[in-house]
Amino acid sequence: MTLDEVKRRLSEAGYQIEREDRLGNDTGTQLRFRDGGVVNVFDNGNFKLSG
């Protein structure tokens, strides 16, 4: 799944992205939400939920 797809789906589900940063190892992007949730979206299409 691409970063844009993840952002669209999360937005449609009512989540509001507070911050978007490139990961320190340059393998993807980290999305942080107002409720403290974190989603790492990797360039290879994988993603990981935390927070």
C-alpha cells in the first residue's frame, strides 16, 4: 500500500494526522495522530501500527 493510500484510508476512517516525517533510516514515512497512534509506512508497501 502506498503512503497516499494509507493516508486516504485513515482520513476516511476519521483519523487526523498531526505530523508526517521521513523515517531516520530513510525507508519510509511515519504518521503520528492526535490520539498518540503511530503508523510507519515503508517504501516497499508494508506498514506497521503502534502507539
